[in-house]
Amino acid sequence: MPDFEDGIEATPLPAGTLETDVLIVGSGPAGGAAALALSSLGVPNIMITRYRWTANTPRAHITNQRTMEVFRDLGIEAQVLAQASGHELIGDTVFCTSIAGEEIGRILTWGSHPAREADYRLASPSLTCDIPQTYLEPILVSNAAARGTQIRFSTEYLSLTEDRDGVEVRVRDRLTGLEYGIRAKYVIGADGARSQVAADLGLPFEGRMDIAGSMNITFRADLSQLVATRHSVLYWVIAPGANIGGIGAGLVRMVRPWNEWLIVWGYDISQEPPRVDEQEAQRIVRALVGVPDLDVEITGTSLWGNNEMYATHLQSARVFCAGDAVHRHPPSNGLGSNTSIQDSYNLAWKLAAVLNGQADASLLHTYSVERAPIARQIVLRANRSSREFVQLFEALGVLGADGEQQMRALIEERKANTPEGEAKRAALIPAMEIKNYEFNAHGVEMGQFYESAAVIPDGSTRPLPARDPELYYEPSTVPGSRLPHCWVGDQGRKLSTLDLAPYSCFTLITGIAGEAWEPAARAVGEDLGVALRTVVIGPGREVTDLYYDWARLRGVAESGAVLVRPDKHVGWRAGTLAADPREALSAALAQLLGRRPTAAVS
Ligand SMILES: Cc1cc2nc3c(=O)[nH]c(=O)nc-3n(C[C@H](O)[C@H](O)[C@H](O)COP(=O)(O)OP(=O)(O)OC[C@H]3O[C@@H](n4cnc5c(N)ncnc54)[C@H](O)[C@@H]3O)c2cc1C
């Protein structure tokens, strides 16, 4: 009997072909988070990855508030914090001539400046922390596995063929050389900046790859004495050669306090790639640390290219690319892993809703519509931040310096009681100030806003930002915004508003005057077969508006309602109680899910 309406018979799967709902290619931050999110929602999935284990270099580390909220929602925040250097340790970012050398300046980063701390603490229940990628990926991957993900290490993606009902993926087991197929309903290409999946889909890209050359050197050395008076996770070194290639300046980054480190140093990408042998690596480490006879153990070296490239469309009908596969940029601003995880968080609930028959497949189109603008934004921001280091070099007047001695003399000049010294000191102030756009870009990190068919506008526009939208996040419940955080609860517990809206369902938040939404939501949930919970905030109800902050933030009357999607973005809101709350909510939720009101999914 034909399987499909049009009479095409299903071809039986060849022997050895695996089947799953979602195949994830890559186990980095994007792939690991996708697997974890899908398994948390009960979606069968297989994750393949080329190597025998997770990341072997501690690339990403700064983990921002939005990502920590994702981890909180997926139940791994405590595990991440247990392995991380906490917020209190990541405040000072130091600009210096070497770790042992003189200070050019410092900036209080990631929201640790007293003038910014309130912005960050008011915005989220979670604070930025530092967890090296080598520690984070095993947490994502092991929790995904514990919740159901089938993981195939040493398994390489080769090719895919998409048809109307699924995707046939060819893979190779790198241990045996055996090639086999995996048949999936959907595929996530989370295979990094050289993504084969994105190439095979022919995704449209803008920008350029390999615009500058960087090298990573990981090493062990006890620097505790040298950093005792200026603990930091990032030390930017202005030294001869620091402005060639790379990420703006030389970087010495703490991996584990205070004996494991990573150096990022640039090279001229228009020349032959340098050979970084043990001796050369030691030379660079000793130069940047500023101790010629430092006892150092080199643990690894690698070369990588800085990119400025983003996809303007992220998917086909059944294959979605996430993470560095679609946004490729330098680590400036620490946005890469964070955005990769947030991509997957946006995508996984949509896949679950479609696979569970709660949403029309058209919901999946909103992935690219919502995330492609973010990809563009972060690629441009990170590259701009990297280039803005030039102002520091210009302020010091060292750009044209001829050799080490002259550079040192030019840096020294900032101390002189001369017109030149005074001019340098004045120029350093804005050069340092501009680095806030790299290290305190709270608006970029927290202000993601979606406009798509999965967001129902209510005629209002986002309030005009009162402050610089890259530096400052403005909470709002205008549909498309992330649900604002504030603390609610009762005498026994304190919760974030984000905690009220778990990833497994839609949540309608209202006040006591809006209690009529509750039976309406129950009926709509049953009509549409969608998990929809209602939370009434008010005295004597599920939670109380402890500080009366929700009343200020909710953007609707007490009788109104805010419909929160599983990924904590506002999907719809009603300013006041609707004449027919059931009809209003049903129309909104059905539209958001790509369905006609009360109609079953085709
Ligand atoms: C020095 C440095 C510092 C950084 N610091 C930060 C930071 O502080 N904060 C931040 O957010 N980001 C940071 N980043 C960026 C971050 O490392 C990346 O954005 C992040 O790793 C991207 O995650 P991903 O999962 O998309 O890709 P990747 O981490 O590159 O993972 C790709 C995965 O795909 C797999 N794969 C590739 N090809 C195949 C194939 N053919 N078949 C099967 N599997 C395949 C790989 O095995 C891997 O598991 C930094 C990067 C660098 C270089």
C-alpha cells in the first residue's frame, strides 16, 4: 500500500540505517545544547561528532546571563557554576605591557562596575561566569545522554539528501571506516565554522573568512604571585607585534586559577602560517608573561582564522544550521558559544512542537527569521570590537613603532610631564572607554528581539531605548521581547519570573483581575492539545509580586495577560481582559503555532 498521498511508495531503509527524529551533527556548544534541549523535551535524537570526545581546547569561557538562564531552565545551572570561575572573579580586565609588567589601564567588565552591576542584577536571576569550553561541553553532552540522546563519537558527517518526509544522512565511523546512513525527520548542522552541512545546503553567506590569523597556546605555569594584586580572567598585552593579525591585541587568559592559561597571539595571515614549535611557544609565553626564565609547560598549540561571516538564511525545510556554522567571528565580546547555545534553545522547542503534532511545520521557518538577524548582529559587533583595539595603539602612538625599543619608549611617554605625555593620557581615556562595547555590551547580550510569524504583534512598538541599546538592556513585554526578570514568590520561596515559564510548555502570566484567563487557558490548551499553564501573580495566588516589580514590568493592566513561549520570549499579550478570553487566546496561540484556531495539525 502506498505510504504517501501522492502514491509514492516509501523505500525500505537499507540494512544498517539508523532512524531518529532529529540528527544533530556536532557536539560543541550548539550541538550539545540542542541535544540537551531536545532530550529534555522527550524528542528522540542522535548526536554525531567527528572526534572521540568533546572540545580539547578551552576556547569559549565567558558565559553570559542569557545563556545561564538557558542552563537554569534546562536544569544544569548548578553544575555549570560548580565548574566555573564565578562572577566575582571575572570583573577586572587588565591592559598591560605583560603580566609582570606595567599597567596601561583596567576596565570593570561583564557588569562588575558598581554603576553597571545594578543593570545586570536587575535583568536576570543569573550572573555571567567563566567556564572553559573543555568543562562546559562535557556537562551539556553528559546531561543530554542521561536524558536520552544517543551519542556517536568518532563519527563523521559525509552528506545529506533531503526529501519530503525526512533527511538521509551518510556518515562514516572513523574507527572502522564503515559508512552507513541515518534517516532523520530533521537535521541540525552544528558542525562549526567550517560547516559542511551549511555548505551542502548552499546557505547564503555574507562577509569573509580568514581575515586575520591567530594562534592558541595553552600552558601550565604558576602565575599566582604575578596576578595576586590584579586577579582577572583576561589580560590584554600591548607588546611589540600585538597589533598584527589576531583579535586586536595579545591575550593571556586564565583557564584555571592561577596555573592553567591560554594565550591568543596573532600572525600575519597573508604570510606562510608560522611554525609554533615548543621553543617558539615558550618564547611567546615568556614574552607575554614578562618573565624571561618562566617555568612553563606548553600543553598545546593551534592556529585559527578570524572570520567576519554570517548566513542570511539558516535552514532548508528539514535541515537547520546553528552556532558557528552560521555566525563566524572573533571571540571578542564572548558571544560565540553563548549565541550558539541560544540558537539551539530557539530551535528545539519548535521541533518538539512540530514533531508532537502541536504546531504546523511552518513554525520551523521562524527559526531562520528570528535567528539570522542575531547572527548578523553578533558577527558585526565582535569584529568591530576587535578592530576598536586600534584606538589603544593609536593613543599610545605605537602603531608605526620601529622595533621593540622604540615601542617601549613610546609607551613610556604616557608618563612624561610633557605636552606629548599629556596628549597620550587624554587619548587613552576614550580608547579605554570604547572597550565597554566589548566587555559590557549588556544590550547585545540580553536584548534579542524577534519579529516572525511566531510572535503576534499587538500594535505597540518597542519603547525607544533611553540609553545606548548596545550597552544597555531595556526590559519590555512587547511581543518578541525576552520575558523580563523580577523576583516573585511568597514567604517560603523566591523565584524569577523566568522560573514561572518552564521550557516544556507555554505560560500565560496574569494578575488577580485577569483570573478569567485561567479557565480560558485550560480550555485552549485542551482544544489545541498544547501544554499551557497559567500563573496568576498576586497576593494569595501562586506567587506574589514580592517587590511590586512585576506590576512595573508587565506592560499590561492587571487584568491583561502575557503569553510566554517555551524559550521565554513573549509570543503575544493582551492589554486587558478580553471580552472572550478563550477566543482571544485560542486565536493567538493557534496563529503562533501556524494553525487555524482549534484545527488539528495537518
Ligand atoms: C580563543 C577563543 C575564545 C573564545 N571565547 C569565547 C567566549 O568567551 N564566549 C563565547 O561565547 N564564545 C567564545 N569563543 C567562541 C566559541 O568557541 C565558538 O563560538 C563555539 O565553539 C561554537 O560552537 P559550535 O557548537 O557552533 O561549534 P564548535 O564548537 O566548533 O563545534 C563543532 C562540532 O562539530 C563537530 N564536527 C565538525 N565537522 C564535523 C563532521 N563533518 N562530522 C561530524 N562532526 C563534525 C566537531 O567535532 C564539534 O563537535 C571563543 C573562541 C576562541 C577561538
